[in-house]
Amino acid sequence: MKILVNSIPLTTLQTGIGRYVRNLYRAMEAVTGGGIRYFSGIRADGGIPRGSNPRFSMRTIDALWKLPDPAVFTLRVLHWLAYEAMLRRACGKERFDVYHETGFVPAEIRDVPVVYNIYDLSLLKYREKHPKERVWFFDHFFRRRFPAVAHVLTISSFVKSEIVEEFRMDPDRVSAIPLAPDPVFSPRRKEETDLVLRERGWPDEYLLFVGSLEPRKNLSLLMEALVMTGEKIPVILTGWQAWGDKEWIEQARRLGLGDRIHFAGYVDDETLARLYSGTAGLVYPSLYEGFGLPVLEAMACGAPVICSNSSSLPETAGDAALYIRPDDAEGLAHCIDRLVRDTELAGELRDKGLKRAASFTWDRTARETLHLFGRIAARHRSGG
């Protein structure tokens, strides 16, 4: 079986989608030993492409977003039309059994069945929390391209149920295959974490948030909760600035939280693993997630987790987290105090989290994905 994949998420800033695609295809390469080609928008190559320099990627994205929304939308449309043209040319030169679309919208190609990843439905359900140009781009292409998709692949049963309901799809045309923590995430020694904290001037006791600092992550709730906590523990926020007006930053200043909020920015995986390993707890109050990969990453490093009881997060965290409603600042403050004061509870969550994280593996995800691709390819060959 020959697989062609949209590899652009592998060459940009490594957030959740890029991490998913990279780990999935590393594991698939280990299982298959080959047969996978990576389409960059220009040509199909063998071998997983290298990621870009994070600072360069962030500068490029920031510069792009300084343009007016209509200009960015136009550039996106032109880029995607050029991508589709080059993709059709690549498929004309070489035969493929499946094309795996990992981008925001499915590409228009013929004679190759398209398996399209939908990570979540936030562009439909939380439109106001995305940049306008991204929503316009999605609206422009999605309805036009979606009917030709052979199969939808998603990352949680929660999102599968949303897709089936939203698009009135046959459940057999949608598959949910879960993610797993990157193998880099495992417990680090205290000395390793302490070294990073000293070098960066960060506190030695802290809560941790991991993710793009964008509106859906619900950081305003965390700011409210910090004011209510009895334990005045600080928070380290990791992740690139992303989009949105960042009202919660002004909120933190207004509430007198300036000395308790530490911005780490985008950090490398080793630094992140050390921060996970040393934290009193990951706090993840997100409004909506398709999976919530930082929850599993934290658990894999032995960190206790507090997260929202919304969307896919209970499916990901199971019985290994403390849950809060994403509108309940008082409840979040109470959970933070419990976690910091109760060492027995923290230890129990660490143990449960390590077991929970170990139950998700990229090898299983890769094998299930390959099995799905094989079924789609066979159905296409038989004219089904």
C-alpha cells in the first residue's frame, strides 16, 4: 500500500497537529518499513521532513497576522489552490492507494481516496474564538470539498459523535483513533527540573499550563481561580502567543497576579518534559478539545492533572484527573488548594496518571490507522 500524506504540519510550528502527524508517521514507518510519501506542496518525498526553526515559524506567523484579514484570506486561498494543483500533478506521476489529508480542509483530487482528519469542530462551534480569516477559509473550501472525502478520521469518540450528528454521516464513514504521548515525555529527575528552573529564573514550586495561548484555552478562568486560592502558588504558562486579544493578561494585572504568572513561551520538548515532571500539577481549563494531548503528556511525566469536564477531556483523562466545570472558578481554586496541600492525593493522581498514559501508544494508533487505510484502499479498488 502506498500512502501520500499532507506533510505541511510537519514543517511548521510543532503544536498539537504537527506532533500528532509526526508521531503517527514515525510509528507507521516502523510498522511498514516504507511505502509512505510526504507531500510538501511541491513534490512527494520519502522520509519524514524535518521541522522548521520554532522562532522562524513564530516570526512568520506573527508577520502574516499583522496583515488585514481579507489579505490573509486571499493569500490562504491562493496557496491552497496552488497546493491542490501540485497535488494533482504528483498523483498523476505516481500511483497512490490513499491520500491522508492532515490540513484544515480536504484537497480536491481524483482517483485517490481521501482520508480527511477532523481534529475537532471548533471552527463550527467556537467560530468567534478563531481568527476571522481562518473561519472564512474553512467556510470557503470545506463545503465544496467535503462531499468527495472517502472517510473521516478523528481523534476521539467525542468528536466522532459530533461529526456524525453535525453532518448526518453514516457512523461507518467516521473512525476515531486516539493519540498517545510522545515518547520524549517520561519522568525526569528533580535535579534536571531544578536546573531548568534556575537557568530561567522560574519558581521551584509551580502549577503548569501547556498549550497555545488562545481564547479557547479559557485562561481567564485560571486568573479568577488564582485570586481565590488559599495557596498562593505561581503558574508557568508555556506555549506560543497564538491569536486572540489576550484580555486575560490585563485581567491578571488588574487582579494583582503579576508576580505569580511566568511566561515561558514556546519551549523545546526536553524543557517541557522537565517542567511536567516538576510541577505541582497541570491545570488545563479548556472550553473545548478534540483530545487534549497535554493532559496525557503531563501524566506520562508523573504530573497530577486538573482539567475541564467538557468535550473530549474525560475520555482522555479517565479516572486519573481532578475535574472542574469550565465556568467554575471557585471549583478550580478548590482543586488547586487540594492538590497543593494533600500530598496523598497528589501521589494517587501521579500513579493513576502514569498508568493512564501508558495505556495509549503510538504503535497501536499507527496499526489501527494503517488498517483503516487498507480498508479504504481496498474499497476504492473494488469500486465500493
